Amino acid sequence: ELVPVFSELGQVYLDTEQFNEALNLYRQAMTIPKQGRNPELLFKSGVAITEYALNQPYATNQTRQEQLQEGLGYFDKAIRIRPDYAEALYERGNTYVLLGEVDKALDDLSLSVSTDPTDTDAVAQLGFVSLQRGLGEAAKRNGVTARILFDLNRSVDQLTNWLNTVPEDAEIDEEDPDAVRRETVLLNRSAALIALADEQGNADNLYRRAVDDANAAIELEPEKPDAYFQKGIALRMIGDFDGAIDALTESIENSPGNSEGHLRRGIIRYRQNEFELAKADFEKAVQYTARGLNPRAHFWLGLCYQNKGEIHRAVVSYTRALRIRPRYVDAHMNRG
């Protein structure tokens, strides 16, 4: 008879962010006979310890990792008792994301969504994490194309599902940092479409859809630098160079110190033979990268110097690129 009281009081502690108090209460509840295998108490204990781990401002990384592992233990026990516990699968998947175990996270999130397709938070998270793994694989020299395409397509499908399911006027708790926002879903789908187009090649329709998503995100949040950045990348790929420069300029203006924005704008300017403007962008890209460790910016600076006939300065720029990325083939070729 005490269990519902413990559960309700523990939820009050969770709602008021008194996570350690909630955890202690759930642990106390599990000492009641036959409650040590109560999946709800185990699940809520996992939630309490993971939230506690994430909300300690002065915790060391090791302490935080240990607490997240403890949270995994509670979720594991809850799922062993109730294999179709969608909420526990979702939370365990999120915990795996925090621990950097993306493959395990995707397994859990997929099971969570298949168990409860109405959980829009799980649907969105499956889309976000699929994009994360797809981009990570695409960045590798030996990334498996079939797996990359699978992840990127799944990301697009899940995020589309979310956008089609959640009404545009749905209320969102603006004070909840974990709340899924429409503009975030649109931006992630835009990124997935761009990556999918890059991987497949000759996919103007995907780039145009990415532009549409970026524009929709901009309507919701007009000063979102990422939306302008992605719009600029997609416009460049369909040949709208002026539009791309305008979008990247908006991104830079809304995010001072935007190294990648300067680099991408500089590349377009270089292609348009605006070498001095391009050079200024590449210099900014170097300036705004931590310790100037931006091999691509140094490489493009080398191209600018080479174009102007300043061969010694070009060699210096290519050398700087190679110090950062020793296997940068194009920099070796140009320096040679």
C-alpha cells in the first residue's frame, strides 16, 4: 500500500529537480518486500540517477560516467523484467548516447519506437541519433555506404513522421531544455537531406528539400545561424551561388566567430574569382578556429596565394595544413 505513495512523492521530487531525494526514496521503496523487482521503481530510479548525473555542476567527468552507468543498471533490470517497457528502452537509449555508445542507443531507440509509435520524443530522438551515426560514418574514409544511406534515410523518415504527427501549433514548455522543438526537427532533417544528397550524388531535389526545411526553420526562429548555414550549403550545391553567399552571410552575422561559415563562403567566392574576398574569409576561418587548427582554411589560403603568384606564402599555407592533417593529399599535391 505504501508503494503508490513512494511513487507519487518520488515523481514530485523529479518534477522539482530534487533528483537525489527521488533516488533515495525509490531505493527505500524497493526495500519493501517484493518491490525489488518492481519495473516502475527501477525505471524511475534510473531516471533519477541519470538526471542527477547531468545536473551536478561540479561533478567530475568520471563521477558523471559512473552515475550514468548506474542508471543503465536500473534500466537494464526494468527491461529484463518487462522487455516491452518502451519508456525504459527510450531512457536507456538516451543514456547510451550520453556514454557515446551510439550503436546500442539506436538499438534501444528503434525498439522503443516500434513498441510505442505514439511517443513522438522517441521518434525524434531516433531521427537525431540516426543522423549522428550517419554523419559520423560518412566522415570516415572507410565508411560503409549502405549503412550510411540506411541511417540517413531512417533519420529523414523518422523526422518526417514527427513533423506529420505533431501539430504546428502544439504547445511546448519553453523552460524545458529537453523539449523537442519544430525548428530543431526541421534543421536536423535539412542536415540529413544534405548528407543524403552528398552521398548519393546528383540529387538536386534533396538539396531543394533541405532549403525548404531551412526556410521553415528560419520562419520559426529568424536568427538561427544553423538554418542559414544549411540553406547556404544546399543552395551552393544546386548552383545558386549568390543565394548561398547571402545565406552564409546571414549565418555569420547571427553567429560571430563562425569559422565554418567563413570557410564555406570563402570557397564560393574563390570559385567566383573574388580572390581577395575569399582570402579574407579564409583568414577569418583560421582566426576563429581554436589555435588556428583548420587545415582546410590553410589549404584554401594556399590556393589564393598560389593564384596571385605568391608561391612562398602558398607553400607556407600548404605546410600549415599538412602539420594539422599530415595525410591531406590535395595539400601535398599543391605544395609539390
